[in-house]
Amino acid sequence: MLRCVDGDGIGIPTTLEGPFKPVTAPLDKNLRLNVSDLPYVLQNNAQGEGFQPEQIFVSLSARYDSVWISWITGEFQIGDNISPLDPELVQSIVYFRVFRSSLTYQAEGYSLVYNQLYPPDGLQNYTSGIIHHVLITGLQPNTLYEYECGDPSIAAMSSSHYFRTMPVSGPSDYPNRIAVVGDLGLTYNTTTTVAHLMSNHPDLLLLIGDLSYADLYLTNGTKSSCYLCQSIESPIQETYQPRWDYWGRYMQPLVSNVPTMVIEGEHEIERQAENQTFAAYSSRFVFPSEESGSSSSLYYSFNAGGIHFVMLSAYIDYDKSCTFIKSTFFLLFASLLTMYYHKCLAFGTDSLWLVLLSYLLMRFSSFTVTADQYKWLESDLGDVDREVTPWLIAAWHPPWYSTYSAHYREVECMRVEMEDLLYYYGVDIVFNGHVHAYERSNRVYNYSLDPCGPVYILVGDGGNVEGLDIVHADEPGNCPEPSTTPDMGGSCAFNFTSGPASGKFCWDRQPDYSAYRESSFGHGILEVKNETHALWSWHRNQEFYEIAGDIIYIVREPNRCPVQPKTRLEETYVMSFMAINFDEALESSVVGIGGPIPGLAPLPPSLFRGAVVAGVVGLGLVVVVVVGVDD
């Protein structure tokens, strides 16, 4: 048994020792379960006067040599008669220099305002202060920089703030500490979480959705008694947008000095007039979307040293099912070629024409309409060079693997659509929020223990006003009904058909894939040591910030779980289908002509079963096409 030892000689477990028996930490009776918002007098602190910068925020670009500096100037307005500020009133300037250097550089950016509008009478509209975004470039790697932001022409510059750039991408260089947390809000518990985050001195911060919770309040600022409720008088969900400003001011001491990357949760949707969504989120933050090939601010990727991060959205289309027609022809071609090889088809001219036709339809059909996010993800993962960025980490808000009753199997459609892709490209770690608790999984794929699956880590424990989730779905009487699990992708959460929970919607004990779970507020720290070892520690709020409530070395095994060469998934599986041993297919045994195909990943059973079904359907489609041609 391999066990890593820290500087004090204390043994720290590694994932090589797993899978671990499931552990549930008992509920701490000292926890503050009645979560309270901070008083407005504390929330509304540090408001800038005039056009003095406030809500200063640093975020990464897609590369180590550039970062974004964002801030807000001018006062927001809320009420019946609002008049948006003119962004041209104030410049967007950043002065920056290497720490303690006398050589100062200047960068200029752009500015905007956004509105949150509610047509019904009696609701208050909102217009933001002027939001500034400046990209500063030409930075040195792993270097401490000092900066000021604002408009020097009107003596409206901030005090000095500091950030450290990321290392150059490579297998030996990583940020020292990466902090991870979701579902922060602005409560007394939030203050503890943020204080602990600052004390642990991260070089990078990941916020996994649900930030300000402005949508839990009416436009007059009072707490709503019914989240997402609508009525005849108020046919649209209200929000109180000033909470974004309060949240930004409170977070400034942390996020103005630590590069911070965010991904949206459901509380960032904030639907308003003309069905507009994500206005505050997409305006207040800036993302390396364009730099990473994404067409949306809701999903993107970036590098931090030897880590490639993929940030995904569960709240816009993520499916691949619209490629059904093209994929069907691909699977049909592969199936026909396989049958031809195994002499299941007659060796004649007609058979050869059928194989050729299916290939041409697969190869040149142009009517695929895959969701943009799925296409982008497939392309992004396929472009990752694991010799340069050995670690591949993904994050999105709602978890695929959580054993709490709250939000149980709520995004099963997203898992069904994307899990094969993440598994195939060897994603190492997945971070989620949404559920207000902590949980770490064993390595898992398709609800089964798998040494090559990712480790899923749930950190929706930032301290938000909705409180902790303390009920587990596997406890008697706590399993939700499948019909009560909302999923924007449709209805995908059904009873399990195999394994210990076969025939049931929930397990009747803590699932094998769940290694550790605890209902406490807190945050996590990831320290990547080298190209195979990363130390993960989780820190509960009720203890000293340095004390780890859960700690483990996550170990990559590239020899055991080889990462596939950069090629499209479907093209690789064309090769594999050319020689499937059908007697062993359900065990995902893929063989080549005369032996295994070197370097080819086993075909997951779920994908094989889908291929068979799609191949049969595709056969019918091609027969129709052939008949039409003959006529």
C-alpha cells in the first residue's frame, strides 16, 4: 500500500489505495443551521465616492501572460425612473508594474452598463454603475505584479492591489494553491469562509456558481418567501440587483488580489424583460471565452501552469443528440463493415455498395446541429496536449454525483450526454457546487467504480442563505420521486437497471462511489505537486483554517489510464467497430484484425449498446435512401 507522508511525517491517503469504504461524518451539533444574511450596513460597505473604483476583480485570460482587471465606478440606480450612466464619462485605465519595480506600464480597456428591467407596475428597475474591463498583456510568468485602476484624468484611481501570474504551461510548473468553493452568498457563514480563504493564501480561486443570490429577493430588497414564484401581479421572477454590488464590495479584498474564475449557477439566470438571462453575470465578469474558442460567456477553458481547466454550463444546451443523423450513419457504416468482415453480410456487389453508401452519408452529411457547447467541449478536450498540461480539471455548478436528497440526480441528462466524452479524454477531477454540503467521490464512471474515472468533489458549502443540506437520498424515506427531479435536458433520471440499486431510484445505503460526505460550510484547497500527484484538502468553517477535515492525494495513472491521441471520438470508434468481437462486446473488449488495436480505449458498454440501437435505426434510414435512389 502506497501512502504519502507530509512534512510532519503524517501519512496521507492516496487514491491508489481506493476505492475507499463510504464514510458519513456525523452532523456537528455546534453548527449554525439557521443561516442569516449580513445586515445591510455591513453589506453596503466600501462604496466608492463619485467615480472612484470599487468592486475590483482580477481574472485570468487563457494564457499566463495576460489577465483581466475589472471594476465599477459610479452609483447604481433603482426605481421607476432610471437613467443609465454613460460609459464614455470615465476612462478605463490600469497602471501595472512588477512588484517594487519603477517601470510602470499602462493598459486601456472598455466599459459598459447593464439594466435589469421588470415591465409589471410596482416593480423597481435597475441600472448598474459603469463596469470596466481591461486586459493587460505582456506579463512575466509566476511573477507578483502591482496595479492601480481607474481614470487618472479625474483623479479617480484606486489604491494599489497585487496579483501573481500563473506559471508557463508545462508538466513541472503549477500554481501553489488553488482554492475552490461554491454557493457563497453574503451571510455570517460567508464571512468565515472568505476569511479562511484569505488566510490560506491561494494563487487562484475557483467560484463554482451561485454567487450573490440576488434572485432570492424582491425588487424592493425584501427576502422572497418563494424562490422562482410568479403571480398575475408579478409574472416574472424578481431580483434585487444591488446585492450584486454589496457582494462585489465585500469580496474585493480577496478577488482584487487573487485571480478568480467563476462559472454560473441557476441563481445567475435572473430572467427579465424580453426573456433576457444572465445579464448581471455576463456584464460584471469577463471570461476567456473567445480566446478558448467558445462563443459564449457561459463556458470556456484556460490553462494555469500544467493544468487545463474546462468550465461548463448546465443551464444552456449541452446535448449531442442533434448529431443523431450523422452519428447514425457513422454507426451504421461501422456496423455494416463489421458484419461484412465477420461474413454476416454476403460478399457481393450490393453489400459493398451499401457499405460505401453508408460511409459517404456518414462522411459528408452536413445536417448535424450539435449544441455549440458540446461541439466546443469535444474540440477543446481533443486539443489538450497532456505532455504540456498533464492535469485536466472540469467544473460546472450542479453535480452529476451527489448522495444528498437536495438536487439528487437533477442533471442526469447532462451526465448522459457528456460523461463519455470526459471519461474518454481522461478528466482527472471534477468540481461542483449547488448542493450545500461537502462530498468527495471515489473514482467513478457511469455510477460504477472505475480506476480511470474522475474524482468528483462537491463544494457547494460556501455559506449561502439557503442553509446546509443535511438529508441523504439513501436514508429511509428520503429518496426523491423521479418526477420531482427537474432537468432542463428532459427526463433522464430513471431507476437503476443494474448494480446494488437495481430497480430503485436511490441506493439504500451510502453508495460505493461516495468516499466521504459531511454537512458543513467550508472550502477546499488543491495543491498540484507534479504531473501525477495533487493534494486535496477540505477545511470546515468551525475549525481553524489550516485544519483539514478531509485530505487525500489524488494520483494520476497515465500508464494505467492512457490518454487518447488527439482525434475525434467518432473517428476513433470507426476503427474500433471494424473489428468488434461480439461475444465479448458487453465487456467492452475491442480487438483488431489478428489482435488488440494498440492504444485504443475500450468501448464503454453504454456507448456499445447505443451503437447497436443506432445502427439498427440507421440501417432503416439508409434502406429508405437506397430505395429512393433506385426509384
